[in-house]
Amino acid sequence: MPHTIIEPFRIKSIEPIRRTTRAEREAHLRAAEWNLFQVPADAVLIDLLTDSGTGAMSVQQWAGMMVGDESYAGSRSWPVFRDAVRDIFGYGHVIPTHQGRAAERILFSVMCKAGDIVPNNTHFDTTRANVEFVGARAVDLPCVEAADPAVSHPFKGNMDVAALDRLLSENRGRVPLVMLTVTNNSGGGQPVSLANATAVSETCHRHGVPLYFDACRFAENAWFIKQREPGYADHAPIDIARAMMALGDGCTMSAKKDGMANIGGFLCTNDDVLARQEENLLILTEGYPTYGGLAGRDLEAIAVGLHEALDEDYLAYRAASVAYLGDHISRAGVPIIQPPGGHAIYIDAKAFLPHVPPSALPGVALANALYLAGGIRSVEIGTLMFADAARMELVRLAVPRRVYTQSHIDYVVETILEVFAEREAIGGLRIVEAAPFLRHFTARLAPLETAR
Ligand SMILES: *Cc1c(COP(=O)(O)O)cnc(C)c1O
């Protein structure tokens, strides 16, 4: 039996992508004021901006779209969705939202007040923003191994349990919940081990504080546990996911990730009182509790997608295709967060462009250079995104699920290596104007006058 890991699907419907000239890309970047979020998608050849909502759905999901029941109340699609979520996540209350951040907003609005503290292994940008929006403080407690991008460790997404214990002891009554993000997106798409999640759960519960998972990539995290954590090689990904979720009191989820859908999310809790308050808010801003912020067809697509994300052939291909990109560029000397993450490769822009200081946005400079060189869109995760809270200057190349083939990735590798060879010519940027929250989406930028 050959050992090549292949895409475990064939292509039934295609979407053309268009090449542009370098002059066209320069014009697009100038019009976008050097912010790739403002570049039209048609002017992008390979879009690695995000793996969120950009995946391809399966024939079973499209079939689900057709049978979706669009009734306002009591839709037939609602129990299909609720039961699929319960089957994997196991929590008593399931609250459908239009995407992950809506679940976050409802959760933090109900649980947090000004002056509170919310610890997380690493807050994702929308999670941090929603914590801060209610006046609470978002504190990142990554494990020590996460600090050095070049050092490989099987579970770099882990939380620093001793730091959590200390924080909970010193801030009694001020921590309404602890979040654990699996996989740790902003920390490099790195997984959290079951041992670490267990220790975090025990610490939380010893202090009487509930634990919520930011479960966006629960399936990819389960796959890494199966591959790397002693004792789990023979466990099915779904059983690993269930074991992890059983350690928590609830979760937030973006179905645009391991829900394999183009839109959607949910909030889960085991707390009856909180659930009632959350449903009241849901009705105010999202919709009736049997559909939340979603169409009936979305509920069906997500119900199918959650289980497809746990398929072993799919997960093996997914991990292999992301690692393929990371291994090929790192072998040629490009500094990346090691080991490759579950959904993305993170280039260490500080090491790639040592002549560009953090204040001159090296991650943005590199992302823009990749766009100019090959029409590839990526995203900075660094000073533009997190301002003073940035721990690293990264460029994330997120791989959409079931969308690109190996030749697309070969093209990406070739482009990155071309840019790497000419990295000394890349100059920094300055911020012309930025919003107070999530400023990277809309910031207007300009090249520094001193660009070499
Ligand atoms: C995407 C994401 C979110 C937010 O979900 P949206 O669907 O984009 O609103 C929250 N946490 C993590 C870790 C994510 O990756």
C-alpha cells in the first residue's frame, strides 16, 4: 500500500482563480492603503488570509442545505444541529449564533463586568476585543515553551498552569471564567494536551471558577493528541474531543473553522441560569433560540460538518498538507513557529526582517511583499493586530479546508522563497489611522519614507 497522503476527496465543482500582473497588484495595494484586508478577493490568487468560513463543503453538506427547514420557530433543522453539537461537545445547553464572536459577546456580557480578569492560554483577537469591550482584562498565560518560535514542542498551545493557579489565588472573586483555546490560534495553531487541559480544569474547579473552551479547532486539536500524546494513538478523534470537552463547563465555537461551514457558531453551557440569560440576549441580537443567527440550511451544514471534521482520513490529510508548506519553507531557512500548526504556518517576521523594528510593522511588511511577489494573501499577527499586547511579530498563512491542492502550495512555497532571497529590500510601514478595537481590519497604512 503506497504511503502518500492524498486529498481524501475529488473535485466536483471548481472556482476559477485569476493571475494578476505585479503592476496591478501594486495598484491594488496602494488603493488599499497597504492593508490586505482592503484588497478585493478577485485580485488575490491564493488566499491564505484565513481558514475561517473559506472551506469547501461536501456533497453531504450541500444536500443538507437543501433539506434545511427555514421555519421561524421549532425548525426541523434545529434538533439535527443541537443533537450533533451535544453528541460531540456534551454540554446541556446549545445556543446557535451567527459566528464565534457572537457567542463570545453573549458569554462575556453575561459573565463579566468591568474590572474582571479573563485568563486564556492566548486570546484570539475577537475574544480579547469582546473581553475588553465589557471592561474586563484579557490575560494570556501561554506555557513557557511557547515563547521561542524556533523551539519545537508537541503541545506548545498549553496553558501555564502554575501562572493560572497564582492568578486565581491573587484575584479571588475577580475571575468569572477561564478560557482555553484549542488549538491555540494566535499562539501558532499549536495544540493543547489532554494532560494540560485536565490540570487547567482541576485548577479552575479548585478555585470554584468555570472553564470554557474556545473550541474552534477542537478536531485538529484532537488529531494532534492522537498523534503526540502518549496513550491516545488508538483513540478515535471524536472520543478525544469528547474527553476534552468533558473537562469544561461550556464552550464558544466558530463553525467557520472545524464546523466546516461558511458561516455559523454556537455557545454551550451546563449552567441553567446562565443559559436563560444568554438566550434572552440571543433573542435581542441574534434570533430565536432554535436558529440563533443562522438559517435552517446553515444548521444542517454545520451538523454534518462537525462530524466530517473528525474523520481520520480528513484529519491526516489536513495535518500533512499544512506541515508540507511549513517543512518546505523552513528547510530552506525561513523562520517559522515550530512545529507547523494545525491550520496555518506562522512565519516569524521579526527573524525574517531583522532590519524592520516592531514599530514599523514587520509582519505587515512581509505579508504585503508576499502579495506583491505572487498574489498570495496572508495576515499579520503582531503589533498591528495586538498593539502593545503583541508577543511576537508573525505572518500567518492559514490554509482553507479542502480548497487548495498540492500544486497551489508548491506555488506558495516558491513565492515565499523568492521573497526570502530578497528580504533586505523590504521596508517597514507606519499607521496613518486606526480604530480603537480590532484595528487591523480597517487601519490605513503607508510605507515609511526611509524604506530602503
Ligand atoms: C475565528 C476564531 C474566533 C471567532 O470566530 P468568528 O466566527 O470569526 O467570529 C474565536 N476564537 C478563535 C480561536 C478563532 O479562531
